[in-house]
Amino acid sequence: MDIFAISPGGGVESTRRQVKLKGMSAIEKQAKQDLLKILHRQAGSVSSGEATRQLTAAGFRLSPRTVRLYLQRLQDEGLVERARRGRGGGRGLTPRGVAEIEAAGGVGRLGFMVAKIERMAYRMTYHPRTNPQGTVILNVTLVEEAAAVHALREMAVVLQAGLGTGDLVGLFPAGTCLPGCTVPARCFGIGTVCSVTFNGVLMQAGIPVASEFGAVLELRDREPWRFTDLVAYSGTTLDPLEIFIKAGLTQVHAAAITGNGRIGASFRQFPAEAQTRVEEIRQELREAGLDGVIGFGQAGRPFLEFPVHEGRTAVLVAGGLNPAAAVEEAGIETRSSALAVLCPASRLIHYRDMQARAFDLMRSGADEQFGRH
């Protein structure tokens, strides 16, 4: 079994160098680190509006004015170019900015996934009893429009087998403007409920949850057997299941059909005293079509040979991107983003209805909830 932490460049993270940003709070530093990453990733000019959308997708709540101020401070540091106006306008990195961000790599963002999980869990408002119309967390997968129906068929197999987070999905045709991105022309977006929604509901009940690692979980006869690969959330800047999907480590379709295969899963721990209440909440989520729990461990006892802290209980949750993994396994190219957007639960539909709804949306255009860009 491999346990590792991967940097965006593909190497193992081993140093602690960060881009030097003077006179800033910890939150400002993290936001500005992400701004530099956005500019570097685009390899060109980025408008302040686009930078704001991408920061929102990363879990920050910053106004466009604040983002412009941050960009100005980065310009004062000599890391970002002066803003250009007109078509093709925006900002890019200076040579110094490029050198700094490449030297820093992903290491300055160790723990980024943990922070994003906690922010999104805090921001969501859904509760199965007290606020069933509230917002849940969605992962968003983009496919070519021509492949959308095939992709939805693959996802339905996985959701029917109970290997996702419940039975509900969101659909976003080309032109839909989501926080952080717009669904491109000739593409179709599919939102699957993120397993971190479970964390958010527990948080509202006053139950703290520690997300330990994402894993490839081998199933035998539909039962958890062993972890084959792990990525600790505290040691990665990427969602572990996104890594596993692109690395070809999953066998989600086979697991859904035969009960034997490899799926994405998340290993979490919570106070053992809360187990009765956690199981009650899990039942409420199941009745609402949003259950993704695979199983619980015993207080303080190892779960699938992985140690559990004293006074805590482990819970294993199916990865919300498992349906996207099956699409990728079918040879359909995907672009998936975990913890991508908050969406009202009332906007979700049952997976049995998604193919018919997709046909309607592709004919009528952008989703009316999020609007056209």
C-alpha cells in the first residue's frame, strides 16, 4: 500500500519554502498565494473578475474590490504585471513572479485541501430536517456535449449501486456560469454531491469531523476489503480522488456491476461519544437521497488495518467523484473539480431522471438557477 503526498508538479513534497508576501495576515497570504497560482496556471493575462471567480471556487469569500487590492499589492512586490486594458487585458506574472512561484511549488499549500474541506463544510446550509432546501457541495465534471448521454448512463450505474454520495445530481449545459468557471461551449457539466456534505451536516449538529485521507478502496463481494493507495489531505494540494482517476487506479464500473473492484473513498474520524447521533444523521441523509456512508468502525479500534485515535470512531465515505471515475474508465475524457460549487438541494434531480433532463437542457440552454455568462 502506497502512502504519499503529491505536489502539482508531480514530485513528492519535502521542503517548506513559500513565496514571500510582506505585511499580510495568514488568510491574506493564502489568498495571494492562490492568486499567483491562478496567474501562473493561465500562462497569460487574467482579469480581476476571472481571478475572483477562481478564488471563490477555491473556497475564499472575497469581493472583486479586495481581489483588485491584492493584485495591486502583488504588483508593488514586483510579482505581478501592471494591469492592461481592452481585449486581451488583465494581468500576468512578472519574471520574478514566475521564478518565485515555481520555486515555491505546491509546498506552501500543504494542508490546503483540509482548509478547503472545512471552509466548504462551514459555508453549506443544507440540513435534512431543518433546512432541506439549503445548499449542498457539488463536484463538477465536464464532458463533451456529444458524450453527455453516454457519460450519464455510466454515472447512473454507479449511483444505482450506491457507490456515490446519494441519488441526486445537478446538470449544467454549455453557457452556465458557475462560481469559478463557465461551462464551455459544446461541453456539458454534471454535478455530483461531494462527500464533504456529510461533514457539513455533522458540523451543524456540533460534531467535529477530521478528514484524514482519500483512498482507493478495494471491494470484494460489495464489502470493503483493503486500501490500495492513500493520499493524506494534509499533504496534498489536490483532491486525492482526482489524482486516482487520472492515474487510472479505479475500477468503479466493475465494482458497481460485480461488487468487486476499486473505488474512491474518504477516511474520517469523529468523537466516539457522538456515534449514536452520527448514525441518526446518516439515516436522515439516506431518506433524503444524500447518503454516502460505507461503514463505521469501532471506537478506538483500527479500521481496515488503519489506526484510529483513542476516543474516536472511524467512518468510511464513498467518494463523490466515483461516478466521474466510471466515465473516465469508459474512455470519455473528463475534467473534474472536487468541492466545486454550493448548489441549492432543490435544484438537484434523481439520477433516474437525468438523461431526459439533459436532453431538455441541451435544447434550451444555460441552467436558469446559475444563469448564462
